[in-house]
Amino acid sequence: MTQIDWSQYIDIGEYSSIELDMYPDVTDEDIENEINTLLLSMGETVEVTDRAAEEGDTLDIDFVGTVDGEEFEGGSYSGYSLTLGSGTFIDGFEEGLIGAETDQTVTLNLQFPDPYRNNPDLAGKDVTFEVTVLSKESKVIPELDEEFNDAFVAENTDYSTVEEYREGTSRALEEQYHEDMVTYKSSYAYYNVYDNSTFTETYPEGLIEKFYNQYIDYYTQTAEDYDLELSDYLSDYLGATEDDLIAYAEDWSENISKQTILLLRIAQEEGLFITDDETYLEEAEAYASEQGFSSVEELEENESVDNIKLDITMTRVLNFITDNVIETGTYADGTIS
């Protein structure tokens, strides 16, 4: 790790004096979104009797599902509340109920997806659902232009007028955005460096392979813990195939390799590698506690010293980047927190 010249793999962007606007602007669209959220929360649910079912309606239904003419476990229900468009059921189920009337029975000839982790035995099979619509409900939302007025605001918020609501909401969003910047400053700073760096698309020997194997090993071990073959675990719990896993592993290992190159390039430039045992033991104790281990010895039983040093070094680099951020900006009224 310390013997590699990391500069040959990256042209690194500015990292020692990154400027971050800690007070992102609140836009008119942001305020409109807050108003729409308020209006949505004030919506009234009413029974629909004068039209057919539409997307967004909530239907009370009975249904019976059959495969090869036989009912199957979990395929039937009485009095189920289903919102059309929620994606709760398999493809075609909710779409097939659009246009249905109350007391109508609809026959849906569908097919289970393959894989189907909810019940692998049904994967890819044809299925028929007989669905009876017992009732329909819809949520009536107040109109922004017609009903969002001073009287509405005074009755439903802590403000007296629309103008006060907009001003108060704008300030609340400003404070929220600032708090987010403070909380995630380290991430914002890191990705600023990452986005402004150029990678050579070459990698130290074995680096990508190391992370690729870690990724595959993790899911292989997890499958073993579930007493399943890897393919069955992926299908049942993740809805994925082994080819999917390989593709994910390739993408992840390349991305994590780039992140490693970036951080270790800075560590090399700024002398942030751990070079003595005393420093290692001191920082490893803190790291062990953070990871839930009672001692460095217990930590080393579960992770190699090289990996521990790598993790600590990366934390050092992230702290260095964050500590050197130049914070800029103010609230709209010119104040700061």
C-alpha cells in the first residue's frame, strides 16, 4: 500500500481547500412541493359510485387465484384493500382492474415473474385471478389555485396568511438544507474531489480482483448461512441471477478501486499512512470499538491488519478533506447559523 506510486493511476482534483456552499438556495419549486404535500395530507377519502375505477383509486376486493385450475396458498383473500398503481401485485393485476365497476367480477389471466422470490415454486407459471370489486374510494385533494388561501392556511397551519406560510416554509427549508450540508459535509466534500479527478483506467495489480472476490465471497457465504445454493439465494431473496451477481461485482469492484486509489493518493501526498506500531494500536483501539469489538485482538481475529490499516487510513483522509473545507454562503437574509 505505501510502496505503490498512486499518482500513476489518477490526476487528482483539488482536495485541500474545497469550497462548499453550506446554505443551498430554496427554489419556488421547493415551496410548491411543500404546499402540494400539505394539500395531499388534507385530502378527503370519498366513496366512488359514479365512475369506473381509475389509477390511484383504492379498491376493496375479493380475489381467488388458481394455477392449473387449483387454488394455491396465499392466492385468495377477502376484503383486500388495494390502491391501483401501488405495484403491490404482479404485473397486470392492478392494470386489469382499471375500468372495473363496483360489484363487477373481473377475470385476470396473468403470469408470475421468473424469478419470483415470494414463492419460487410459482415462478413463470400462468395464473388466473377472479377478482370482485366490492367498493371504490378516491382521495379528493384541495385545489392549489382555488382552495389554498389565507383561510385555509390559518385553519390548517401555524401561519395566518399564504405569504407568511411561504416565508416560514422557505426559512424552514433553508435550515433543513443547511443541516443536511453539515451532516453530510464529508460526503459532499469527498464527491467533489472524486468528480473533479481523472482516473487513468489502469489499476494496481490485483486490486480489482481483490474487491471482486470480496463481493462474490460475501454473497456466497450469506447463501451458505441460509443453507441455500448461491443461485437459489439470489433468486429467492434478491430476485437476481448469478450473471446479475457477476455484473454487480464487476461494477462495484471497479468503483471501489477508484475510490481506494483516490484516497490513497491523498494519503501518500499528505503523509497520512500509519507508519508505526504505537499509532496503529492507538487508532485500532478506537476503530475496534466503533466496529463493535472489545479489543484490537478480537478485531484482528476477524480482519487482517492490512485491511484495518487501510480502513483507518481512509478515515484519516476523509477527515483531512472535511477539516479543510472552506464553508461559504448564508441564509437568504444574510445570516448564518
